[in-house]
Amino acid sequence: MENVIQIHFYANMRTMTGLAHLEVPLASARTLRALLDRLIELFPGLHPNLLDQHGDLRHDVPIFVNGRNPRLTRAGTGMLLKPDDIISLFSPISSGRMNVEVMREPAAVEKGKMG
């Protein structure tokens, strides 16, 4: 059996892809960034919903690898994927930034604010 990564789509991401989940061969997406690029190849309409004007993952897109936020790792979207990893992809959030990222900013920590 081939090593695969599972992607689960939620809310508008599910509507845009027409799928609840998808399996992608690990060989075609060794990193999270490569996986995002592959998803955009498969579903071009995802591009503006995943990447910003600089080609980086939008800050308002909740994405999780095995239930963990890759933004909180040193590798970020460069993180290596492993067989049977589960990627959860949600619609952009309306506040424009994820609360966990706002909490990491020094000003927010000092003031005790979430943003």
C-alpha cells in the first residue's frame, strides 16, 4: 500500500473542493507547503483562499496537522509530512488572524489581550 496523507476539508473548503476528504500520495507532497501547492493544482479556486498576495499561507486560514497548528512549529509550512498524517483545512476566519497567533505577539501578552 502506498504512503498517503489524508486531507479533511471543512465548511467552505469542502464546498470549494466538493470533497469531505482526499488522500494524496506522500511522494507528491513531502512538506506542508508542497501539499498546499498540490491542492491548488487540483483545485485552482483554493488559491485565493489559501495563499496571500505574497504566496504565503494566509494567516486567517485554520490548518492543522494531526490536530496541531503548524504555525507554532519552527518549520511552519516547511514541515515534513509523514505517512498517515491528517491535515485539517478550515475556511478562513472572519477576524483575519488566529487567536493563538495574536497571543504570541509581545504586545498582546503584555496587555493580556487576544486581539
